[in-house]
Amino acid sequence: SVMRKSMFDYGSLSAANGADLGLIDAMFPVDPLLSLLHANKEVAAGDKEKVEDGKDLIKAKKAKLEEIFGLNKSFDKFVATEQVSLVKYHEMMKKKAKLEERRKYFTKLAESSTATSLILSTIGLAPREAKLLPSKVEKVAVVTVDGSIGSSLSYEIIESLRKIRTDDDVKCLVLRVNSPGGSVTSSEAILEELKILEKPIICSMSNYAASGGYYISTSCEKMFANPTTITGSIGVFGIKLDASKWAKDYGIRTDYYPHGSHAASLNPLVPLTPRTKGNITRLIAGHYDYFKNIVANGRSMSVDEVEQVAQGRVWTGEQAKEVGLVDRLGGLDRAVSYAKSTH
């Protein structure tokens, strides 16, 4: 038809022509803008009446103060309630710019100090963008190492230590140790994380802090222990299970393809030969020497002095203080008090 050809050629049509073609369903007999403006005015008037009825006197008081200081205008969510000319629109934009400058001034004023922010907020003049300055609270963090030190526990402790390291409010760490020790690898992982903490560390020993439990405590600047705490046990041991005779008696055998003479040393079906025993002994001795050096560095002792109190022996907290393995006697409360007073 002519109309369809016109739409194809020119693209845009009048509303009347669009209705004839079925492109729109109906046409308003009058301009809908006036009806929309009227509806917006009714909504605005309804909101005003709710406030004036006394349902929210605080908001009404705040709104009055904002009106006095020119902070009651909001252009972010503009709702049309009247028709304006281009000149009047330009004036509104200039007024908006001035209002934004005023808001920035109040925001800067509120953020200059907590007291100023509180005063402005009390009288209802704190800009919505302004945030109360958080009071700086210095904290003492407490991390508890409870139980045998294995991979699961070490992961939890390391995760906590990394959060503390990035928390500027934490000024000191109290390491609460209640552990008989555990895995060499897991203990070493915790110790290395403590070394890079870059915050003062105070140790508080609970019922026991022995072997690996004492190992991770050596990074602390002060060690507190109860008189009955079991600590020390500076030593390393290893186990080689030899079930070769049992397997032979029951006709059990295994096939393996080792890449070295000691590759299958820890296989329980491989017998403990003198050569394998010597290799395991050297491995344990190396870990023991490393343990003693860690203690010597942490406690400012010589390796020979550490050897005198090491050799796997355990000490009570009171005895450990006498031989220099701990600094003071006391529980968690004393360790935290020391951390607060010192740092």
C-alpha cells in the first residue's frame, strides 16, 4: 500500500498514520505531560502531609534545617512536577552546581574531625556523603594454637596470621600455644609466617608447649608460661616401620622400582638395613641441629647452652624459667597486659 511504502521510504510516521497501520494501539486526545506532572505533584504533597502529621518529627526537623542551608534539593533523582523553559532549566543547572559546591564544603568540614562530624550530624547538617571518621582503636590480637600441629591446623593459623599482618589496627600479637608438637613441616610453616609478621609477638603457654609447640614460640620476644606448663622437649624423632618379616610369614610381597638406593627406605615392607638406619639417623640429626639453632637464635643462647637443656627433655614452666627457656610466669591475662603496656 501507499502507507507501507511511505514507512519503508521515510522510516518515521505520525502517530495517526501509525495507528492506521496498526503500529500503535491508541492515541491520547491530550498531551499526557500535564497529567504526569499533576500525578507527581499529588505524590509530593502526600509525602509532605505525612511529615506534617507528626509521624516523623526528627526527619521534619532535619528537613527544615536542610531547607535553611539549601541542602534539601536533590537532583540525582529528579521528578518532574512542572514545565520549565530552557532559560529556567539553565538556571536550575547553575543552582545545582552551587549546591554541589556547598555539599562538598560540608563534606570536607565533616571529615576534618570526628567532633565536627558529630556536631553537624546532631543538628542534621551532615551531608549524606559524609562519613563519621572511625575512631582508631589499637588492638592486641590473640591466635591460639591448640592441639597437635598438622597441615590442617597450620593452614588455619597461617590464614589468621596473614589477616593480622594486613590489619593496621593490630599492634601486637599474643600467640597462645597449647600443643605437644607435631609435624616438622607444619611447625616450620607457622614459624616462617610468624617471622614475616612484622609485629611484636608475645607467647602465652597454656597446659603444654612442647617440641613443635615450643619451636613456633621461639619467634616471640617474650614467653609467658604457667608454673605447671609442660614445655621444652627440644628434640626430633623418626619412625621406620619394618613389617618385612610379618609380610614374609603371610606370603605378602611388593614390587617397586626405586630411583635410588634409599628411595624405598620408608616402605614398611622393606627391611631396616644398617645402611637405611644410618641414613634415617643422619636425617633426624640434621633436623635436631636445625631445631637447636632456631632456639639459640630466638633465646639469645649459644648452641651448646641449648644442648644442655635440650635432648628431648621436658620442663615445667617454673623450671623452664630457671634454665632460660621462658621469660616470665603467668597466664594469658598477664601476656595480654604486657602486650598492651609495652606496645
